Amino acid sequence: MGQRFFHMHLISDATGETLNLVARAASAYYSDYHPIDHIYALVRTPKQLERALNDIERQPGIVLFTLTDKALRLQLEESCTKLSLPCISILDPVIDSLARYLNAESRPQLGKQHALNAEYFRRIDALNFTMAHDDGQQTDDLDEAEIVLIGISRTSKTPTSIYLAQRGIRTANVPIVPGTPIPQELFALSKPLVVGLVASAERIAQMRRQRLIGLNQTQETSYDDPRQITQETVYMKKLCSEHNWPMIDVTRRSVEESAAAVINLFNERNGHQEEYLP
């Protein structure tokens, strides 16, 4: 049976980032179905909401929203009731639970979750640092990183680094290539946590073949040879073992799962839970 499609309308009075994350996470539980997203961000007036309602009527589907304006919320809910469509405020259960726990009334502030506060600037700083220290660039100040990822080619070092940076963590990554000198700064690090990323030879070979195809590489090369990759991996594991650097097998992990595992190692090392951006 092929994939079936359904419409998903995401309506937010802010950027819609929270809605997107929740929608993606929920949709992952139904792999036989593919959502067709209709995203409406910065919906703050009845006229802006009306455009979304017109689309919903033309292409009915589930509606997820985050709206703080009571009048807009009521307008949306009443319209969806008339169309017999599910309409869900994704933050309500959490907000209600917080209200009961804190014994306090919520006072929503439009767009407050995206305010230009210290956390926002920490994320920007982390992203700038990570991009400047991608793939072994600029190793002279590696000690200013919080995490340094190492690994052979195609072990998802860059995407994992960027994901960590988006959480506000200054991350660098250094490729380990047999026959190529390893930056000596790596062995002198005192502050950052160094984590090795490894994967099965079959998985890496598959990814390397895809890269060669993308580069229109037609000449024979040992780059995607599983035997060569196994030797590289053995060298990598030996390096981590000699320097007591923890390793994470990313063969069956998504980038998000790999990053979460790295954060767990970081927290264990520091002996406490760091607060990072959602």
C-alpha cells in the first residue's frame, strides 16, 4: 500500500516553530500517512485568520494552533466545529497543568517565546562558532568549544554539530583521516568534551556512494570500500580508547538522537543538567 496523504493546517500568532516541531513529532507515528502542511504564521488579525479558514474549507484537515487572542481562537474553533474538523490548541494541556501546579493564572505575552533575550544570543553565538569550526577549520581555539565531535567521513559530524549549536552549545568538529595529521590542539584540550562518532561500514559506504554520485565521481576509489572504511573505523576507535574519549554509534540514530546522546554525556561529565534551548 502506498502512502496516503492528509492536510494539516498549522496556525500560529508567532513564527510557528513550536507547531512545526509538534506536528513533525506526531506525524512520525503514522509512517503510512504523509501530511501536506499548510502553515500560517504571525496570524494576529481576523483578516489574516480568514485566509487560513478559507484554505481549511477548501482543503479540510486537522488543525493545530497556538493563538493567545481569545477572539481569534473562538473564531477558529467555531469555524472548525461547523466543518466537523479537529481543532487542537497544542499548548493547552501544558499550560493547564502549570496553572494547577503553580496555582497561578497564565498571562500570555504574544511572541514572548521568541524574544531577543540572552538565550537567543547564546544560540546565535553557538551557531557562529560552530560554522567557523566545521570540518577541522580554525583549530587554534578549539578549547573555547563546549563539545568537540570527531569521526571519519560521513558520520554526521556537521549536522550533529549544527543541531547542538541550535540548542545553544558551542560545538566544533574535526575529521579523522588516516594518513592526515590530527591537529595537536585536539590532544591538549582541557575544557571541551570530545566525543567520537562511529557507524557501521555498510552505512558509511552507502552514504559515501551517494556523495560520490552527487559529485559526479566516476573514477574508481577506495573512499566507499567497506574494507577501507573498517580500517578507518578501527583507527578511530583506537584513538578514542587511547584518550578516553567516549564514542556514540550513529548507525541507527537520527541526528536528533545522536545530539541527545551527546548532551547526556556532557551532562554526566559536568555532574548537572545544563539548560539548553528547546
